[in-house]
Amino acid sequence: MRRRSGATTPKWGERPLASRVVKWLSDDVVFIDEVPKTSVGKFSEKDLRDRFDTHQLPVNDQHTHALTS
């Protein structure tokens, strides 16, 4: 579901604000300083996969229990 509404800012007055309700949430969020890019400026998915191939997802027994109940 998408909703569009306005957000008031001192500089611009009302600005569009978009939000989205998602049914699926990621198990983890990782912030990085810069997205690696290819020679033509596209996101380098290979470099991202290589960087995070050993990333361990956090374990939350309470969440896992809720999903299996």
C-alpha cells in the first residue's frame, strides 16, 4: 500500500512525502558509507555480494518462535 501526503518544511512549505507499508521486512539492515559502483557508474552487485557473503544475520529467538507458532 502506498500513501502520499505532505510534509511541512520551513524552506519549501509543503513537500510531497511518500511512504509504503511492506508485508516483508528484512532480517537485518546494514549501513555503508558508499555504494560500490562499476566503471560505468552502476551499483556493483558483485562487489556488494563479495563484501557481505560472510555476513551473519542476527539471531532473535523470540522472533523465530513467533514465526513458527
